[in-house]
Amino acid sequence: MTKMKVLQMFMAALCVALAGAAGAQNWPSKPVRIIVPFGSGGGTDIQARLLGKNFYESMRQTFIVENRSGASGIIGAELAVRAPADGYTILFTTASLAVNITLYGKRVKFDPLKDLAPVSWISSTPLVLVVHPSVPAKSVKELVAIARKSGSINAASNGAGTTSHLSIEMLKQMAGVNVTHIPYKGGGPSMIALMSGETDMLFATGPVAAAQVKAGKVKALAVTTAKKSSAFPELPTMTSIYPGFESDNWYAMFFPAGTPAPIVARLNSEIAKALKAKDIRDFMVHEALDPVASSPEELHANFKREIARYAKVIRAGNIRAD
């Protein structure tokens, strides 16, 4: 290869890099879509719309929320993965993605660690271990002792394969107790079953648990996040009792892999600012959410750990998707 040819290739690469940098500097210059892989009205959808509104006020460009539900969030994630890596498609998803990679196996046609570019861990909410008032346990250890003495206890979940279900499996595996899993179709039905006495315990999502604990209809024993929750400051963490017991219902934003780094950095910065806005903070307090605002590197590391953690639980419990 001649020196002239090398120089031409270098100049061509430089032009591409400069053009990309210029495009990133002007981002966003047209509407951006935020893919929410779940239906409208849920926690993911509401957070996405609040963030989109804040982004518009900050960047004067429209952020359109597109709900693409199905297959526990996989359909929306695949849509984001296939989108151009130009900064105009964002995936706003949850911890379910870390579960589904193992749970659905070969049905997932992409590698999220390679095909998605992490932007920021947005927020976290714990699952709360709650029991029916008739269960004479005031702590996790007392609940485990009751389960051992009786031979088994019944546990509701928000559905097979959910973090609520996997938290039950973690308890079984780490405490060595027999727990009968009874899946329901969502957090509402599972909580109703617990309150009616159909089941003894439940790992409930933060917002659902908060309302019923406050009303005295269920008793709360612990939270599943690595750190104590601001919504339940009096409760211990499960990991303080059984080291490694963590189940965080986190929310995060990703771009398709290959999105220019300056665009990733710009959105990351905008997220950090948005999470300080009053309307967003008020919503998070009401919904038992803790804002995070991580770096892309921190999100990547957490995501990788989450995939490995749930994979271990799924394989040990021989859990399979319906």
C-alpha cells in the first residue's frame, strides 16, 4: 500500500469522525423516540413521559414515548437493538431484561451486553417481603423458623419468572426452606391474595407494598435492594441477613450499540439534571423509587452482575418460561 493510499484512508476516516462529532454536537436535531417495552400507565411508562417532558424543556426537542409491549419486554428491546445507532432511539427498560436473557434463552435474538449502549441507571425500587397479619413473624429469621417448623409456607408472586418469583427462589435456596410458589397475574392480584389470607407471604413491589403496609393490612419484614430504601428506612435489607440476596427493580436507559459517545454523554448529563426536577422527584417519592443517575460504566457493570445473579437462581431452581 502506497503512502498516498494510506493518507487518503486516514483523511477519509478523519472526515467521518469529524462528521460524527458535528452530528453529536447538534443532537438532538429532530424528535427522539423512547421505546418503553411495556404497556402505558405503568411505572416505566410514567417515568419515561416525565423524563421526556423534562428533556424537551431542557433541549427544546420532542421525545416521543412509544409503548411496544410483549414477551416480558423482549419485543421492545429487540426493536431498539435493530434501530440505527444515531441517538434517535432510546430504550427505557427494567430489571426484567436481566432476567429474560436467561429465562427465555435462545428466544432472545440479541446480546444486551454487546448490542446495547448503557446510558444511565435511572432509579431503583425494592421488593418488600410482606406477610399476612396472621403469620406470627416479626423478622425474616422468625419467618424462616416458622417455615422450617411447619414444613412449608405459601408465597404469592407477581407471575412466573418475575423478580417477585425469583426472590422467592432466592429465599428457598439461601435459607434452605420449602416455599410453595403460587403465581398471580401481576402485583395487584398477588397482594389481594395475600391480604385475603390465600397466601402467607409475598415479595411485593415498593409502591404496592407501601400502601398496604401503611393501612396495616400486611406486615413488612425486609427489602431486597442492596442498600436500605428511603421509602422503608426502618426495614433491614435481605442481603444483611443472607449475603448476596439482592433483587432490585431498577429502571435504566440504553441506546443501540455504536451510538456516538458524545451523544451518550449528553443524554447522561441531561438525565442527571432531570432527576433533580420537582415533578420527577415527587413522583419517585410517591412510588417508593430512589433516583440513581449512574455513569454508563456503572450501569454496564450492574447490568452484567444482575444477569449473572438471576442466571444462577434460574438454573438452580430449574425455572422455565411459560
